[in-house]
Amino acid sequence: MSEIVELSSLDLRYEGHRLRDPAGEARLLASISERGIEEPLEGVDPPAGRLLLNGFKRCRAAKKLGIAAVPYVSLGGEEAAGILSLMRVSKDKSLGILEQARFLADLLSIHGMNLAEVAATLSRSKGWVCMRLRLLEEMSPAVEQALFGGRFPVYSYMYTLRPFMRMNAAHKGSLERFVKAVAGRRLSVRDIELLAQAYFRGPDCLREAIEEGRLGWSLQQMKDVPEDREGCSPLERGLLADLQGLRKCMERVMAKCGDERLASRAFFAQANLLSGGVLGILQPFSERMKEFYDRSGRA
């Protein structure tokens, strides 16, 4: 049951746990200016006062529009229970994976819950919890700040930058330098992907140019790579097409594997067999790709 509360009564200490989205926030501001706040904010009500957990974009929009009172729903009087309740809500209101990670870290480090207890309460596996905690552990504070501040796309971090880390092509320091150079420049996901290829796979001159902020020049160098395959033999054109298709397929698989809608036992039984087969050839495939990459780079 929602109630109307004073905006000034809300404790915003969890605001940093939620991802910023400047473009989405601008659209929300326009919507609220026309129709008001239609969906209540959510929080918990411990004795010390109301702690807001969900609705920070609406809260900021209300402040900009001079709205003093907002609709609010309490998730209870206990902080940890409120966080767990928020994490169990329906998928259309679910937290992003990094937001989940921050709340999970708090449940373990601040609220005294253990891994098994958190996993059981959320009806998740321990692996599900550990994977999210590792996301935060592998980030530097600067990278985490850029992601949560909405200055670098989470999608680009998850599916463009992290694969470089897993392939030992980048360490935390170089990843941080790349994010600092690119964050806040309003680049498309495709442009960030090109710059990452240049930074982690390209020559030193491209890496230095990106760190110096010469992103336009660096992008042009990458886009100038010829795509004309007329000078290639049929075998070569076929391999180029296979490599292009392979990369797109790998990106799709990585994106889909984290989808929480994957739930049926029939699916997981088949997926386990197929993924096991992929893992069986992963090491020789990786070695062959590294050899081929070095060979093509010397040509």
C-alpha cells in the first residue's frame, strides 16, 4: 500500500548502488513533468528513518521539478530484508547485474549474512552470487565509478572489455586507462568496440593516441582498414567470413548466457552437454587463434 511522503524525509545513502542513465533520466523527467510520478518509490523504514532503495531517478526528477511529496511503498522495517525483497521482484523491475553485485556485497559484509544464506533466500545458486561478487572484485574504483555514474556503458564493459581480461590481453591498470580515456565521450557501442580493438590489439601508436584523447583519429585509423576481399582467394574469403560470423556468434552466446529467463531443466540438460563440448576445444582453439593472429600481424 503506497503513501505520500516528503521527499526530504528519504535517506539516499543507497543512491550510489544504482546505475545512472542520463538519457533515460531525461526521458523520465519529461514524462514526470507531464503526468507526475506514476510508480511509487520503494524503501525500508528502520527506526532511524526511511532508506530509499528503488526510485532514485524519480527522486532526482522530483527535485528538479520542485515536487515536495512523492508516492512511496515500504518494503518493511529491516534493511537486509528490504534489499532481499527488492532483489526478488519481478523481472520487469529487476536490478542490473552490477546493482545486484553491490547489494550482495552489502548483505555479506555489512548485514552479516553468509553466502549460502543469501543464495537460499534469493532461490539462487552460490555460483550466481559469487559471479556477481567477482565482477566488483575485478574492477578498480575508477572503473566502478565510471560504470555506476553512467559515463561508460555497462554492455561495453561486460561484452567488449572483460573478454580481453579473460584472455590475459589486459590487466586492471590498462583497463582503467582505457575506460578513463573513453568514458563520458558519448561514443556508440560499436565505436567503443573499435577503440578497444585498437587499444588492446593494435600498435603502440594507437594505444598512445587513445590515452591522449585522440579518439576521432584512432577511430578513423580503424575504419580505414580495407574491407575489400577481391584480392583474396576463395579459401581466404571463406575464412574471413567464418571469422566474422564466429565473433558475432560468440558475442550473442555471451550475452544470452546471463539471461535469467533461461530456466527449464530440459534446456539446461542439453546446454550442459553442448557447453561441455565447447569447453573441450576452447584451449586448442585459443592457441590456434593466437598463432594465427601473430601470423597475420606479421604479414
